[in-house]
Amino acid sequence: MDLNNIPKIKNTDSGNFFLLSGPCAIEGEEMAVGIAEHIVTVTDRLKIPYVFKGSFKKANRSRVDSFTGIGDEKALKILRKVSETFDIPTVTDIHTNEDAAMAAQYVDVLQIPAFLVRQTDLVVAAAETGRTVNLKKGQFMSPESMKHAVQKVLDSNNEKVMVTDRGTMFGYQDMIVDFRGIPTMKQFATTVLDVTHSLQQPNQVAGVTGGRPDMIETIARAGIATGVDGIVIETHFAPATAKSAGANMLHLDYFEGLMEKLSAIRATINAF
């Protein structure tokens, strides 16, 4: 996929990896705009092609009382506000065919969650909007099987498709990233590594997903070295009080330093 097909994306000729980054979920306008402003400052300086990421609603929850969102239209309007304020593209998750049509009016990239990537109707609905489609590999799927998900988008007359690895289930409460899958999936489409979600530890005793944020830099560095085209890093001013995925998000204070290190690794890889 040509990154230039994503509206408003910048620095595509820099040779750097591209980045999907932002909070796990949209909690309000002030937090979304503040996080985006910080990231844009860094990505512009380091010439990292950037897409702002934020879920307008969270449908896959551990408990019935878990945070699901601030309201669909309200959150989507905030995503549009971020895009217009900073002249950047945005990406959000969708969960139903109706979501695809609705979200496509506000964002540039539609993301199919890992647990739903085998849902043909949903994948086709996303593809038929004409937006770029990001297919997250199910934790239960092999890298080779993503070829079929990609083909569903292509068969819907949409060539704007990428795949994202978010780890593979290892036991009941942990995941691992098998980096052998990166070159495999790159045969099918532009390939992204979701660093922060791959460090989730689901199904904890309290019914709240845990994580390993201390491993974010390790996984990110390995992904860049392996040759991923892009990465997902969820970040927040205060992960400890975030309403979703706080246990595995990167604190925004550490964002710039990590991007500098990853850009240096990418430059080294490009030299060979």
C-alpha cells in the first residue's frame, strides 16, 4: 500500500517507519488534542509519517461495567477535530457494518479489531467505504492466514490495506510476538506491529487486563530491526488513570526519547 493514499499524511519520503499513535480510547477533546499536539511536535521533527489513533468506542471489554466510550458521534467529532487542527490523518476501530459507514465520514483509516478480522461482512463493509483498512491479526491466527483477510479487501476493489500484528496468545494470560511473522505478512500487505497491545495480559483475576509497559522499548526496537513498515504505540499523559488499556500504554513523557531511538535504528537498517 502506498502511504500517500492516506489523506494528510506527511514525511512519506523520509525513509522512516510510520506511526499510529494516540490514546487507546477517546476520553474527551482536551486530552485527545493535547496528546496529538505532543506527538505531532515529535513526529514532525523526526520526519515520522503519522496517523493519530483513538478508539471512538470500546466494544471488547473484560467486564460489563468497563468504560466503553463517551458517545459515538461525540468521539468521532473529536477525531475530526484532531485531524483538522493538526492537518493529520486519523484511525479508529470499528465493530459493526454500521460503524464502518458512520466512522468513514470522520476518519481516514478504519481498523478491524483482532477478534473480528475473520468477519467477512465487516471487512467488506470497511473496504467498500474506500477508506484505508487496517486488519489486525487475531491472536489465534497464523501470519500466513492473514493473506485471506487481505484478499477480502482487494476483492472489494480496495487496494488500500495493511495488516497489524498484535501478538499471539501464549497460554491464557499472556501473549508473545513471533517476529518470524513480519516478513511473512509483508508478502501480503504493508505490515505494522502493535507494540503496546502485544504486551497486554488479558483475563486477570480482577477482570481487568494487565500489561508490561516496561517491555515497550524492547518490542519496538525488535520490530523496527525486523523490518516492520510501521508501529502502533498507544500513549497517554497519565496511563494509571486512563479509562482503557492503561496497564500497557506508554507514558507520554517517554514518547520522544523512544521515537529518537527507533528512528536511529531505522536509519541504520536503511543503510544496509
